[in-house]
Amino acid sequence: MFSFTKKQQTYEIKNIKIGGQPGENPTLLFGGFFFKGEPDFEKAEKDLENMMYLSKKTGNPSIPDFFIKKKEFIEEIIFFIKKNLPSDHLFSVDIIEPELKIKTLEFLKKERLLDRTVFNSIHIGITSEEKQCLKENTPAMAILVAFNPKDKSPDGKIEVLENGANLQQAGLIDITKEIGIKNIIIDTAAMAPGDYSGASISAIPVIKEEYGLPTGCAIHNVVEKSKWLDDFKHAKKIVDAASNIDIPLFGGDFAIFGPVQNADFVFPLIAWQDILVSEYTENYFGTKPSKEHPRGKFF
């Protein structure tokens, strides 16, 4: 467990507080809404209600992360968010295609939702068109993915943030500042097993010590790609949920924990880990937990 010498940035946006020293604020949990084919909004509404309930019960803040893969789904998903999420609650849009990112940002501006939007994500492949669109349609927060195709070690991740690893004209942090996004969090880019996957965890304290920025990852991706776990079907979901414990244990601030259907496992697991980290860091480093912390909920 850690205490960092670098001053740690804490963001307070709408209903969310993230960042700080380990043990100070509860781990922020992103739950993924992955629609296969036509979106099933009836199921999504139940999943969203459950995640919000678990968040309130444990004290761990939550952000629904909506994966948008087709332009014909943009309006439907955004209208679902407006209808079902409290007006002061952040949400994330998770998009791969640059053209789709641009169309979604433009529609979010039209619907006056950018001040609640977490943009997932900015990475080394960002195009000039994306940069311009983000300047004109600036979200409340952005996730920077520290993926370096040339060097997947923690040092390689720092290089992407610092100077773009010579694949961009500047590092991702400076690019985001130039765009005008004030709140940024760092995703350490979880890789497949055997492809330096452990660096996604070991890079968390390195990046927090270097920049003081809220840092986490989607360690769930490593579990999903661990095909040998298919031989242990009764345990795979437990391993998937439990893998997120590594993030607060290594000083991280947020977990993109995969399908929202895993929320029943993930929220109590992370609340439990947050409590252990907080007990230790308060006793050893004097770090006081915030009033929203799970320790205040259960003790």
C-alpha cells in the first residue's frame, strides 16, 4: 500500500470525487453497457438501477460506460441516458471509430450533455479531426489511454503521456491541455496475457508518483482474454470481479470493471478492499478517508 510524495490531484465533478492519496477517496467504478445488436433498453434500465443502488449502498461512486458502435444507435442511447440517469450524474461514452466519436460529441453538445460526459478515450491514434471536434465539443472529463505499441512497460506508458513516443507531435497530457479538457484520468492500458499485461497494474503507482493524476485501468480485459479460464467456468466470473482488487491495492483510483452485470460482485469486493487500504493508510500515513468512503458506510 502506498502514499505518494507527489501532490495528488482530486477532481469533484457533479456527483463524483476521484483521486487523492490511497485510502482518501473510494474507488470509482465504471460499469460497461455493451449492446449486442439492437440495444435492449429494458434490461439496461434494470442494470443501471442496480448499479446505482450498489453505489449508494457501498459508497463507491459509479459511472455507466456506454459502448456505441453504430451511428444509428447514438440518439437512442443518449436519449436513454437523459431519461434514466439523474440530471447531475456523469456518464461515459466508449467509442472506437473516430468518425463515430465526432458524431456522438456533436449530438451531446446539441443535447447540452457535455458537462456530464466522460470521453472514453484519447489515445496515441487520435486524429486531427478528433482533436478539432473535442475543442469545439469539450467534455467534462477524458480518459487517456497510456498504450505504447513500441514499449508496453510502465516506462513506455510514461513516454506516451510525456512525448507521444514520437507517434504524435506531443504527449497525450499536452494534447489534452491544448484541446481544453480540464479533467483527465489515466488508463494504464491492460494488455492480453503474455503481452506485458502485468504492467497495467505496476504502472499505476509509477504514473501517480510522476503526475499526481487519478489513475486506473480495465484489468477486466486481461481476464477476458485469459482463455485458459474457460476450463473453470464456475470461477471465471469470480476471477473477473476479483481482479479489480489489484487497482486500489496498487494505489489506483478507478476501475473500468467490464460488463455492468458484474456489479453485484464488484461493488462489495472493491468496498471491502477500499476499507482495508483506508485502515492501513490512516494508521501508517495519517490519510483520513473522505465522508463518502465505504468505511463511513459500514463502520
